[in-house]
Amino acid sequence: MTPSPQSDAPKPVSPALAPYVNDTRFFGHPRGLSTLFMTEMWERFSYYGLRPLLVLFMAAALNEGGFGLDRTQASAIVGIYAASVYLASLPGGWIADRWLGLRRAILIGAALITSGHLAIGVSGFAGARGKIFFFLGLALIVLGTGLLKPNISAIVGDLYPEGGARRDAGFSIFYMGINVGAFLGQLVTGFLGEAIGWHWGFGAAGVGMLFGFLWFWLRAKDTLGPIGEDIVRDPDPAVQAKREQGVKTATYAGLGLFALVFVLAALGVVQINPQVVGQYMTFVLVGLAVAFFATVLIAGGLNTDEKKRVGVIFVLFVFAAIFWGAFEQAPTSLNLFAKDFTDRSIFGWEMPATWFQSVNSFFIIVLAPVFAGLWVWMAKRNIELSSPAKFALGLAMAGVGFALMIGAANKVVASGGTLLVSPWWLIGSYFFQTVGELCLSPVGLSSMTKLSPRQYVGQMMGIWFLAASVGNLVAGLVGGHVDPTNLQQTPTVFIGTTIALAIATGVLLALVVPIRRMMQGVK
């Protein structure tokens, strides 16, 4: 049972957990955070190392080793893939909560992701069947990330049962690990993929994931102890057995349906138009989120205070989806802008376009400790911003970043497409987007663990990633419209994104006070 606001004060930690949650040997934080930090770092090395190569690879001509797809189709596929990665977090959290436990789900997920990268690497040597292995690899990564991503974040929250600013700082450090992996992954795979061969880049991403899998497997027991090993069980063994059997049946049925659709598509029995699929998925995902929240609020067995907190999660979900719809244009519209319209020449050497994807990660690495310290410093002086206020600031900063890109795009249009603009336009845009991300993303992760009823924590982490799923899907649908053959589309994409962020900022600012009241008693 989730405690009422009156009992939200820190509770005594059980003797079994005390050595692991009271530990301060990792920069003042539990050593378990170092295990989760490194595992997530290598997983993000693989994910972000692969992602920016996808649109360039699929849009490259056949004689350049690519699939020769139209840019809008390639971008839509990237959006569907990224959306599916985050969408899988919802059933992944549910399966962990009700059946596997957080730790086992993470280990199985890491194994599936490693297998997926192996399949993508093999696709380069499979001839006519290469596409089948390529998309099989993407499917395995989707399934594996769904098990790993929400549950590793949930364990980070379990390391800080006291809550408060220290937990926010822990999530900021964890978030820095994500971006160390993303920074290195995009440099390594970007260079190998663009300069040597696409599948060299794909292979490097797979090696990184293998390191992450082995690290968690070898380190979890010593640094996490019993954290994340068990699930919340019903006192009645018969009810518990029935619940677990239902989860298993649903999981196997879902995997069977997934396999059937994949086989039919691979055989050409079912023709898939990525843009049409993406458009329908947008409605489905939003409907899924609304249905989930309605079910939890109406039939979830929650008390009044818990319902208020779930309501706050819903509001944060909406604005997070808007933020990610802008931010996740990095591998599509901004990546294509770097390739076609940005001066990448350094003393006669042309820098890979994908290296711009590492700019955001670099800024995160530099600024994450600053923001982690800032939140703690403000809390000590009783001037801490609430979670919705930080969200609004994040949306505003992302809007400034895209407003910069309007100027860069207009310069390209005015030149008739002959001008390559300074790389500082993109670097400046990524800087403001990074500030926005640091205000929103680690705070959002922490808020999910603080606000979620205990029996729904894995699923609420999945909901957080569902917001990213919706955002990635929208970003993929609009991102392919950066094209040298239709210059006018480019500033239109950036103008629309800036306006959406500005409106969202204003609305959320108006909601800050009532949301803060609904969060009373939450540290």
C-alpha cells in the first residue's frame, strides 16, 4: 500500500537493504548507482550509436550500400522504431512488476538487445535477405529495450527510499551516464559508418551493448543486493499464481502476434507504408495512454491522494510528449540539416554529419553535475522549483533552440540551397535543447518514482517512456521534410516546432500552482 501524505516521512530501511541504500562510496551515492550508470551507459552507446545512422543508411542509394528509400519513408521508419522502443517500456514495466522482477527483466532485456545488434551486423553479409536480418535486429532491440529501460530507472529510484533532492541528484548522475554512452557511441559509430562502411558502425554499437550486458550480469549481485529481485505479491498465493499466469499468457500471446506480423511482412504478404503506419500509431498511442490512466484512476484501488498524484503524472506525460516531439528531431530533421546544409569542413577534412548528434551529449556531460548541484543548493535555501516549473523551463529552452534553426533555414532558402551555414547554428540549438532536457528529463524520471503508487511504479516508468514514444513518432513523421529538393519545407518544420513549444510553455506555467497543490506531501 502506498503511504498517505502524513506518512511520507523517511521510513526505517530494512536490515537487508540498509548496506546498499545507505552506502555513499560512489561520489556520495550508493555503489549500486555505479552499476546502473555503467549498464545504461553502454546500452545508450549502442542505441544512440545506431540511431543516427539509420536515416542516412536507409536513404542512401543502393550503390552507396543503403536501401535507397525516400527521405520521408526513412524518417518515418526511424520514428516508428524509436517510438516502439519506448512503447515497449509499458508492457516491459508491467511484466517486471507482475512476473520477472526488475533485475531479471533488465538482464533478459540486455541479452535481447545484444542479439538484435548481432542480427543487424549480420545483415550486411546476408545478401538479398539482408533487409530481413536488419529489421529483425530492430525488432529484437525494441523488445529488449522495453524490458531494460523502465526497470533500470525504477531501480535507481529504489536506491533512494528517503526521496528528496538527493534522489534528483542521483537521477542527474545516472542521466550523465546515459549521455557519456550517447556521446561516445555517436562519435565511434558515426565515423565508422560514414567513413568506412555502414555495417562497421552497426557492429561497433553491438559490441558496446555486449559490454553493458556483461557488466550488469557480473556486478548486480554485489552492489544491489536484494534490490529489484522480487515483486509486490498478493497475500493469497492462489491469487498471486493466477496473476502471474495471466501475465505469462498475455506475454506469450503478444510475442506470437508480433512474430506473425513480422513473418508476413518479411514474406511480402503484408505491405507496410511507414508514413501511414506512423500516423495511425500516433492516435493509438495517445488513446492507449488515456485508457491506461482512466483504468488506474477508476479501477486501480487508489485512495484520493494517490489519484491526485496519478493526475499529476498524466499532466507531466502530456507536456513531456510535446517536448520529445521537438527534441527527438535530432536523428531526422537536424541530422539531415547537418548533412545537406551545414559546413562540416575542418582544414579540408569533412566531419561526419552524425557527429553533430554528440553535441547534445557533450553538453549534458558538462552541465549535468552543475544542474545536480543546483537543485540541491536551491533546496537547502528553500527556493526549489517544483517539477512542473522545471518542465515549463525545459519547454521554453527547447523553443529557443528551434527558433535559432529558423534563422539558419531561412539563410539556406535565401541562397537557393547553395549556402552551407555555420555549424554554430546547430551547436547553439543543441545547447538550448540540452538546457531544456536537463530541466525536464531527469526531473521527470525522478517524479515518476516519487508520485507513482508502489504497485504501479514499473508501469508508471513505462508511461514516462510512452511520452517519449509519442514524441519520437511525431518527430519521425515531420523530420523527413528537410530535403534539398524542397527547400521551403525546412523553415516550416522549425517554425511549427517553435510555436508548439511556446504554446505548451504558456499553458504549463498557468498550471504550476494547482499542480503543486496536488503534489503536497511529495518530496
